[in-house]
Amino acid sequence: MKDAADAAAIAIVSEDVCKEVVSRADAFEAVEKVFAAMARGDAYNFPVIREAIGHADALYGFKSGFDRAGLVLGLKSGGYWPGNAARGLTNHQSTVFLFDPDTGRLRALVGGNHLTALRTAAASAVSIAHLARRDAKVLGMVGAGHQAQFQLRAAAEQRRFERVVAWNYHPDMLPKLGAVAAEIGLPFEAVERERLCAEADVIITIGSSTEPQIMADWVKPGTHLACMGTDTRGKQEVDPALLARATVFTDEVAQSITIGEAQHAVAQGLIGEDAVTPLGRVINGDHPGRTGDDEITLFDGTGVGLQDLAAAAVAMARAVESGKAQTLTL
Ligand code: NAD
């Protein structure tokens, strides 16, 4: 009966343990793999639930899915509580639940806050790895909040960047991002948006914006953009005309055209759904990705539940292996 009892144990993986056991490289590999599985039809996301609950101004929801190739089943539940910061807590709160796909038993509860930042940064890093020009030298950051520093660290590992140019809606937040650049040895300069676009070979947008921060004709040929902030209807970071000028990739087409950056270009009839390609097709070798040095590529990273599950599955495995998971039985 011991084996059955062990199998019934639920692993609890805290936020602190997630920080210890999941590296940026782990997150990159997990996200790349699951994007590939999604594009092959081996992994799929279930419809997202996101509701204003009429309490504490909170937005609460579930993102869930099943990766049949990796045998990962579960959900991330949580959302946004705007009053948390005043209580010394992070506004975004989430927890991942992993289930045994053979039996339906709960296998793990994994803190989702750190993993969300890691998996989001991994998504843009995967897009840079597959779509940016190999000779990219200047990284442009639009946004300087909590996510931006994770984005910067993960992006810096993908190309031989020589410097960072950055702009943020709230300029007072930029020095904190500059400190991260200094830590990884990259010169950092706060610049106006037009200059950022004229100089950057790769641009990451990661703000909470509802209007375009970057106009289509500012962006130079050959740029790769990873648009990561738009994950809800009504949000927007770039000019919809930029999507018509660029070759557009995404994590999941259904999300891209409804809650992602492509929602505006599609609604305005500037592009059709068929103009948006899953990045997994490039990873799988079914789409060429970038086809020329002057092409503008744009990755619309909307954030899918399977990214969370992939990162949480790594956290669970590493935490159990290293004896860092707590356990309980229901
Ligand atoms: P944060 O609150 O720490 O930072 C917010 C950022 O948005 C800052 O750069 C701030 O200056 C900027 N901002 C705030 N109001 C703005 C406005 N009116 N116009 C333009 N910019 C504005 O948030 P965070 O955790 O860094 O998250 C940044 C964004 O990324 C959020 O919109 C969040 O929902 C989104 N996000 C996306 C994913 C994904 O998978 N795509 C995952 C996590 C977070």
C-alpha cells in the first residue's frame, strides 16, 4: 500500500521553492516545448474564465489545459487584486493545480506568481530566439514594471545585445530596470519612443496600456517585436497598422485575435485571422519564420494556461526530486 499512499501524496511547492528550483533556461525549454506541442495539436488550452467578482475590485479567473505529449493536466487560478500593494502583497496572485491525467487525482499545488513572470519572459525569449535577426545588437524596452525585469533578463540571453534603450509611461520606474541592465552588464539609456524604435533591433512591450505606445512608421525594417502586455480585451500597446506591416506570430491564435494585440487590427479589418501564425509552427519547422533581414516580425504573447502548467510541472518535478516539496494527502 506504500506505493498507493505515495501516489496519493500532494506536493506543495511554495513561491520560494519555485524561485530556487526553476531557472530561466528551464522555463525557456518548457515554454518552447509546449508551444510546439500546441501547434502539433498535442496540447490544447481550454476556454479562459475571467470575471470581475464585484469585491475588492478584483478580476478572478482560471486558465487551464491539457498537454497530451507531456502528460500535464491542470489549471492556474487567480487574477488581479489592485488593493494588494497597499497591504504589502503582489497585485497579481495565482496558484497552479496539477492533476494526474491517468486518475484525475490532485498531484500538486504550486505557487504561480514567480512562475508567471518566468513563463511570460520565456515566451518573449522563445520568440526572439526563433524570429529576431541573428545580428540584433540593441534591445528596446517599453515598460518598466514587475514583468519588465524578467523580460530583460530572459531576452538578454538570446542575442549578443550591446545595449538597452528604454521608455516607460511612468519614467520614475525606469531606474529600477536600469539597475537590472547594469547587473547583467548592459549599458542602459532612457530615450523617447521614436528614438527607441529607430535604434532597437528587438523591442519588448510589457505595459498595462489601452492605447498605442508605438506607431507603425517609427519601427525600422528588420525589427522583431515581442508584444507581451496586451492580454485582455481593450488593452493595446502598438499601432494596429504595425500588425499589417509585420509578419505576426502568437502563442495561440484564438487569444491573439480576441484578447491579444491582434484584436484591434482584426477588428479594424487590417488583417485577417489567417495572418496570425502560431510560433509553435516555426519551432516545429512547419513555417519559415523570418524570411529576410528587412522583414518586421511581431510576436503577440497573450499568455496561455499551458505555459503556466509547463512551468509548474518543472517546479513540481524539481521540488520533489530535491526533497523541497512539502506533502499532504486529502
Ligand atoms: P506592473 O503593474 O508592475 O507594471 C505596469 C506597467 O505598465 C508599468 O510599466 C507602467 O508604467 C505601465 N503602465 C501603467 N499604466 C499605463 C498606461 N495607462 N499606459 C501605458 N503604460 C502604463 O505590471 P506587470 O506585472 O509588469 O505587468 C505588465 C503588463 O503585462 C500587464 O498589463 C499585465 O497584465 C501583462 N502581463 C501579460 C502576461 C502575458 O502572458 N502576456 C503575463 C503577465 C502580465
